[in-house]
Amino acid sequence: MSRGWARALPLAAVLAVACGGGGRTPVVVYSPHGRDLLGALERAYEAAHPEVDVRWLDMGSQEVYDRVRSEKANPQCDVWFGGPDTIFARGAEENLLAAFRPTWANAVPEPSRGPRDLYFGLYRTLPVLLYNSAAVAESDAPADWDDLLLPRWTGKALIRDPLASGTLRTVWGMILARSLAETGSEARGFEWLRRLDAQTKEYTANSALLFEKLKRQEGLVSIWELSDVLLARQHGAPFGFRLASSGTPVINDAIALVAGAAHGAQARAYIEWAGSVEAQEIAAREAFKLPARTDLAAESLPEWTRPVLAALRPAEYDRALVARETPRWMSEWDRSVRGSARH
């Protein structure tokens, strides 16, 4: 299912299709991971489990949370697949998730394991500094977060709407958490976001629009997630990227069983397989995902991972603070920062 298809149909119609599979048992997956990864995993899983019909809805990670939350009394989803662990932590607090500990749980680092076995990290997702390489030389491209504030990028930044994006929420959270740690106040962080707002030509509704506008040079620089950037480049997009020199907020990209899932047994089996060596290698090869598992041999991973891992400097900040304060921070950003430079 494409993102557009999922949005075009009413929920009841979507689920009616999702529940029909020629007598096969459906597994309904909500995910921000996009058709490349979701399609590749669907094909591989159904080939090994022909009795199962994997059906997925592709939407932003915040939209997944909102939807699972709104359906709490009557869950329509079996597997919540993808998004920052900070969003999953909110889902855990609100009893949206059910405990399930897959056999691969000990193969991911402790920070990738949610409390009470409610969610586990599958991938390490990296927000990067993105630019149109047909219009911007690598030597001129932003090399750190503060570079986005340089005068040369005034009116040339395009940003995915942070309210719907777990990736942007993570970056915003890092900026604000660092401000608190270094100054004792959020003020410096909000001022940084206000300055970025002044640079921003548009907040796009989704990543597809972001990429199209960047390709048309309606803007030249942005922030987005590495795997999507590499997929776009594979399809011919003139995109370059750099990992921020002061640190990248590595996202523990998680998966969980939805509380009250209609197809619990099948959902648990899918989660078990999604973290397997086979599925992790498919994700790295087909969709440029960095596995969270630490027990995979380096030679089993594709070549693209080597320069990325060599350049990666994980950012240090209070993740628990970000998980706790992000809803308030985003509300404040939307109310007092978004568009403030143009008023």
C-alpha cells in the first residue's frame, strides 16, 4: 500500500481490504517506513508464510501514534512498526502496547529495549543534513546543524512538518535538551529554532513533497533521514548528505505489538521475524537501514554502511527528558516559533 492510497480511502475501506487475503490470516501493520522497505519485507515474509497476508499502512511516525491512540478502544492494527523510541515510550505509558519479548531481544543494545518488553529497536535511524548536489557543492554544503543558519541558506531551507515527523521531533528535542543542559534554560534552543524558521521557505506536508521540491530546487537544504535519502539517490535524485560534525541524534527505530491486536499470534510471529538476521540483512540491502543488532558480521552488511559508520558521531543528550517533554515543546514551537519570522 502506498502512503497516498492509505490516505485516500476511509479507514473502514482500508481495513476491509486489509482483512481480505484469499482466506489467509491478515497482519495489519502501521508504519512510517515506506513502500521500499515494507514491500520488500512483505514479499519475503509471505514467501515463507503463505498462510499470512501482510497489509501495511504507510504514514508519518507521529500519525501512527495518533492513529493507534485513537483506536485504543477498538484496535485496527496488529503491529506498530517504526518510529523513534520516544514515541513508543508515550505509547507504553498510555497502555497502547502489549508485552512481547522476541528471541533476538538480547542482540540489540540495552538502550534499544523498551521497559517491560513493550518495544524493541530494530534499526538505528540517522537524521542527516540534506542538500541538492546539482546546485550545491559538497564543500559548500552544511556540515553541522548551525550551518543551516548561515545567510546563504536564507529562504532556501525546506523542512518536513515537524508535528507529523518523528525524525524532526528528534532533532528539535536534541536542540532543546542541549540548551537546557548547557544553559539551564530552553530559551537558547527555541531561539535556534526561531532562526531556522527564518531560513525556512516551507514546511512540507510529507517527505515525498519535500523531495520533489528539493529536486526542483525550490529549496536547496534540509534535514531528513538517511535511508530515505539513499533510496532517493538510488532512484536518481540529485541529493547529497552530511552527518553533523557535532553529533547525530541516533534514533532507536522500534517495533511493538499493539495492545488488543486482533491477530496477536501472527503479529508476534511477524515481529520475531522482523528482527531476525535475514530480515535485518534485507532491510540493510533493500532499504538502507542500519541494523540495531550488534551480532551481525560486518561483512554481511552492504558497502554503503562502512563510510556512514566511520563518519557517525552519536550525539549525547538526555533522551528521557526528550521523551517526556517533546509534546510540550512541539506545542510551544507550533504556537510561538512556526512562521514567527514572517509575521
